[in-house]
Amino acid sequence: MADRTNEIIRLQNQIINQMTRDNLRKIGEDFWGRKPEPKEELTPPPGYPEVPDIMGKEAIDKQKAEEQKKAEEERPKEDMEVLKAELNSYIGLEVVKAEVESLINLVKVNKLRKEHGLKTEDLSLHMVFSGNPGTGKTMIARLMSRIYHSLGILSKGHLVEVDRSGLVAGYVGQTAIKTREVVDKALGGVLFIDEAYALTTRGPQDYGQEAVETLLKNMEDHRDDLVVIVAGYVDLMNDFVHSNPGLESRFNRFLYFPDYSVEEMLGIFELRCKNAGYQLEESAKERLKVILKEESEDNIGFGNARGVRNLFEQAISRQANRLAKQDVITRDELMALKAEDLEDASQEAKD
């Protein structure tokens, strides 16, 4: 057994030495234009187990990362009219839609002025999204990344979403490294930082301050191909922006996301039904209006569209429990959501 182990170690060392020689030959070729000598193939003797491919997984992961990067760089720009149509299809968000439309027009005109040799102001495209949970902030951030890509502002148009835990490490010096890694992933797209105020609310000795300073430096270094959107509750986001002069100078575009009305939440619920192949009975629709009004007024954590999604998922679960008791189930019954399904779902949400 010891002989077999020693032989495997010897073969592994040979492989490492071979890889080193290959790399040196490649360096020589790069510098002096010399072609490498034919590679010597190493094979284990008969009867010995296969030597593990030590570098195989790393090489495969690297190849996949390069392919993904190439795919992002080659992502075609979407038609702006299609993107605007998608924006207008969203339920509610009328103020946000108007602000986004205005921003699109501003960027377009700014580009035209440059093309005609006219003076232009440097546009700050970093934004603050403020509002309660479930009001569409992440959805609009994702759309903005695609809009900026279509306008030629960003090279890739993808979205990288993080919160404090994705930027802050637990030891001195590691936060800067962690933040830079996140920025590198977001280059060419939008970096969306949810609950960004958590970076500055734990005192001057907290590592969140290091994340902010690193972020500000990278925003300046990559100002031509990175947009940062910070999001959170209204008052807390105001405090966050005004906590640092660098944040104030870079984040001067604010979008407020109001809570959805009962009618808008009803529309979101009905859209989910339509997309999933369900239908609300008329009595269920009336009951749903009452539930949504009660939940949005009395339940602080209901969460707007997020609460509607949870209510929908609970309702179809209650429907499944109800139908499972029947011996025969029709197609119409499979599609129908009744008032009792919503009643049960609402009660479970309160519990």
C-alpha cells in the first residue's frame, strides 16, 4: 500500500513539474516568439489508480466564468420602445414611471448634444429608491439596468443585488476586498444595495464605513460603466445619503415608491391568477378587497406586492387542501379560487 501511495505522489509531482515547464515555455514564446517543444505525455503504469485531476475543476469553473462574461458582453441591446412598454405595463407606480421616462429623455438628449459637439453636463445616474418593502424597487432597478444598456450607458446591463452582509466582512481589511469583489461583478451593470442605511447606522467604528468608502472610490474609478442604486425606507435613506459628503455628491436622484392602493393590489393578485391559470370567483374578489384593505391598514409587515404574493400562494395551497377531499375534480374547479380559500389564507397570515 505504501508503494502505491508513493507512486501516486511521484506521478502527481511529475504532473506539477510538467505544468511548470509548460508555463515557462509559454512565457518564453510570449516574450521571444519561440514555439514550445512538444509536450511529454505522462501516463500512470498499469494497475495503478487514476491520478486525480487536481486542476480540472478550477479550469472548468474558470472557463464557465469566462463564457458567462462573454455572453453578458455580447448581450444585444433591447429596443427602447419595448422596454418602455414593459414599464407602462406594471400596475401602479405612476410617479416612478414618469420619473423613469423623464430620465430616459434626459439621457437621450444629452447623447445627441455630444454627437453635435455641444456642451453637456455630467449626468449622475446613481439613484436612491425609497419606500416600503414590496413597492417594486428591485423590479424597477432590474429594468433600469436594461434601459441603461439600451441607451449605451452600460456595457452589459445586468443587475447585482446585495445588502450589508454582501459588502461587510467581520475583520479589519476584509470589507474593502469583499466590496471590491462585488463591484467587479457589477461592472457594466447596476449594483443594487438593499437596506443601504444598514452600512452607516452602527457607529463610526463599524466596518460598514469601510464599505461605503470603498464603494465611493470604485464609483469614481468606474463612473463610465457602473451605476449604483441604493434602496430602503424613506427616512433612513435620507439619513444614509446625508451621512457622508461623498454620498451626497453622488446620489442626487431620488425615486419615491408609494404603497400600492387596494385596487392596485387587487390587480396584482388577478394578474398572478391569470399567469398561473386561476380565476377568482366574484364573491372571492369582493372578499379579497376587504382582506387587502384590512391587511394594508393593520398589518405593518404585510409588504404591498410581497404580501399579495404570499396571500396568493397561501390561497392556492388552501384550494389544494379543499379539492383533495373530493373524489372527482373538474377542470373548472382546479382553476377556481373561492372566498373560503382566501379566508383560510388570510387567517394563516395573521397566525
